[in-house]
Amino acid sequence: MGSQTNGAPHTTTEPAEGALERWRESYGSTPERDVAFKTLGGIPVEPLYTEADLPVDRQASIGLPGEYPFTRGVYPSMYRGRLWTVRQFAGFGTAEETNERFRYLLDHGQTGLSTAFDMPSLMGYDSDHPRSEGEVGREGVAIDTVDDMETLFAGIDLGEVSVSMTVNAPAAIMLAFYVVAAERQGVPPEGLGGTIQADILKEYIAQKEWCFPIDPAMRLLGDMIEWCSRNMPRWHPVSISGYHIREAGATAAQELAFTLKDGFTYVEQAVERGLDVDDFAPRLSFFFNAQIDFFEEIAKYRAARRIWARELRETYGAKNPKSWLMRFHAQTAGVSLTAQQPLNNVVRTAIEALAAVLGGTQSLHTNSYDEALALPTEEAVRVALRTQQIIAHETGVTNTIDPLGGSYFVEALTDRMEAAAYEYFRRIDELGGMVEAVKRSFPQREIANAAYDLQSEIDSGRRIVVGVNAYTEGDDDDTPLHRVDPALERKQIGRLQAVRARRDASAVEHALAEVKAAASAQMNLMPALVEAARVHASEGEIVEALQSVWGSYTETPVF
């Protein structure tokens, strides 16, 4: 009759360990491909994972969705209850052009706005500063005064839409502009929902956009967190960002460790100011990279939630379960995009986005396939947006919660990521904490070494990048590119000069004097910054006022 009865699968009485040993002997007698079986971050990958690789105490380590330690997700129903927020990064030219792109994205199904600022705005320069020449509106939107912020969100109800702003060193100034712009729409600070990145430590670690020395920059961030805790209950005053750490060349483990340690440092600073951890921790959020190594990324997100929950509860004494939740935004990896055969990037982005979803993200941005070449065209943005919508509505991955939970490989890799993070915590603590470690360039050196190692693997061909060092045949057609009209720079400078001509110069002078006084007196700076915004002081003028008290910053190079 054969080995099956009534269609039932064949069963064996052979002990599991015996079967595993038999398989190992069989595997050992067959050849392997001559490649390095390891994650993108260098973690060795075994040929097979079994039940023996699961945590000893599965309930304590894995648990259930919406329950401590939140390895499986921060909400009980996850995507069965609500899908992640769909965001697309947007910003170019002047506020008018970006406002049009915002409206386009909202019309095509986006549910939150994510704002990219141009390089002068990120560095604290006005558009007519000599160092701004040629950069105005190129990589994001130019915002010089509250007038630009009003134009940026014209016709968009700031009381209804969630807004994310990717700006760090001058984040407090941009938030002041945003608060006043909303005020003029009739929306008070307590009615605003969204996030401002403001993660200043990662600027010194990775992205290199700063305005002030490290210590006063940390003070400014603390002022903003404190003020938001008391005035903006729906606002996330810092998005602790591993994204740019990863883009600088960090491994997944380094991204995890340095990002979490930055977060713990901000918690400690706020507690030292006298804030109760449960008054601000529920509004802290995170921003992670979604790289191409599918399982490593999923494990990273799961480990991040577990570490954050444990440390907030056990080390920092948070009693409110909402303080233990790590909610995060993910963006697919810009550094994984290739200028060669750019349509391949559609596939990379889809895989990376799927990893973020299976890892439990609360918000997601998908890069456009042409971003290795220029700012994205509308067509490329639409493909990126549709990628998220296909994952959400066609793949079935949102039908059950944490579908990879319990996977031998995923759970083992999650444990490895967690252990690697704690080893970095130990080394950073030995240096005196994260601020001191940054001053001594420890994370910068670790990232530089990791970036060098990865590039060496690519250059030697040990790691294949399709279309770059392998499978390069084929005709790359010209990709239509979005081009920023150079005339927009002159237009923006004209807007700024017009604001200066019509504002009350004495009111601006008085407001800037109050900013300097607050910076000197250790007062919370946010009220003075909001008042400076109201009288149309420019970002550059406010930054210069603060630099007259605090000075500027010069980095010690790391090779």
C-alpha cells in the first residue's frame, strides 16, 4: 500500500537527534559553493538552524505581540488592526514646489508627510549665505523663515496630517517655525502630531551636519524635549536615527547598538533635568535603515524592541508600559541603490520594504529607483509608493502578526544581534558614555572600519552587487531625471530678501537678543525661538545668535 495511509504524511520513530545527525553526515559529504555564508554585517550563517537554536525561555524572550518584551510587535493586533503609515520623503526647490509634491502624494494615497530640507537649511545657513551658493533647493526644500514654512504647508490641515521633518542641528528652530505656521492656521501646539528628527549625536557620528559644539547641541535638544513634553503631547520631539549611521557604512549590529545608546543618553539627559521618564519616553521614536540582507534586518528590529523595553523598564524605571514601546519608522537603504541598471533598485527596495514590514515597522518610506542619480521623478515616486501598497494589500503578509516569529534562524539571529549590541554598550560605558565616546571618535572609527571592509569585499568580487561587479551586461537606457531649475535659487533668495524688507527690524533685533540671553542664562530656549520665528527672524540669523554664545564645531578626522 506504500508508506502513507489515507493521504497522511509518512511518520518515523527515529529520534530527532538521530535524524539531525544523519542529515549532518549527509550534508558534510556534499560540496558547498565557494562563497562566504555570512550576513551583510559579517555574522556567520550556519547551514541549518533547529529548535536547539531557540531561546531557552521562549516566553521571556519572544513573548506575544503587544506584550513585554515586545519582540513580536508593539501592538496586540499590529497590521490586522492598522497598517503602517505610508510616507514618502519629499522636498526640493522652494516651498511652493514641495507643497505641490506633498499634495500629489496625498492625492495618491500617502498618509503622512515626510519633509526633506536642502543642505543650507540642514547646516543652519540662509539661502543667500555664500556657502549656500549652488545648493539651495537641490537636495530638499529651502526654508529660511516662518513664511516659507507657511507656504510649505499651505492648504494642508496641520491638525489632521502627521508630519515628519528630517532636520537635526537646527531642529529646534525649524520646530519653532512649524509651531508658528500652525498657529496661523489656527492649530495650537497641542494639536500637532508628527516627528522631528533632532538626533544630534548621530550627526557627529555619521551625517556630519552640525551648527554647534556637542555639549550645547545636547543642551538645545534637551530644551526641545522638555518643552515638547509640556506643550506638544502628540509630538515626537526626537527620532533617534540609525538610518544615517547605517548609510555611513555601519553594520546592522553597529546601527542597532549606537542608535539605542544614543536613545539611552537622551533619556538620561531628560531625567537629569528633573523630567519623569514616563512623561517623555512614550513620545520618543526611532528611525531605522532597511538594508538588503532580509533576515538580518528583521532580527535587528526585533532585538531593538526587546532591548529598549528591558532597559526602559529595568534600568530607567519606567512604569508606564507605553514608555517601554519602541515605535519606529523605516526607510529602505539609499546606499543599496545603484546608478548602474537603476530599474534593479525597484527589486531591492521591495525586498527591503518587506523586511521592514515583517520586522514590525510603524511607518515606512520606500526609496525611488532613480535616487542614486537625482531627486526622484513623479513616476519613480509613484512606483515606490505602489510598492508599499502592493505589500500591504496583495502579498498576504499583513494577515497574521509576526509571521516569522519562532523561526529557528530568525530567533537565533535576533539573539546574536542583541548580544552584539550589549557588547558595544559595555565598550561605550568603559569610555565614559556615548557623548564621551563620540568626542573620542569611537563609533566613527568602528563605522569607518566596517565601511572599508564591505567595500573591499565588493571591490574584490567576494560580495556580488548585481549590475555593478557582476551581471553587468545589457544596455542601460537613459533614465529620465528630475532636475531642479537653477532659477529657483534666485527665486528663494528674492523671497528671503522680501521678508527682511517688510518685517519689523527692531522686533527681530530684540528677539535675537532674547535668544542670546536665554542661551547664556541656561533658560529653556524654545520660548525665545518661537518668538523669533513670530517676528520673521531667519534660520541663519538665529543660528548665528546662538553661535555668538556657544561657538562652532570642528571635527577631528578619522581615517
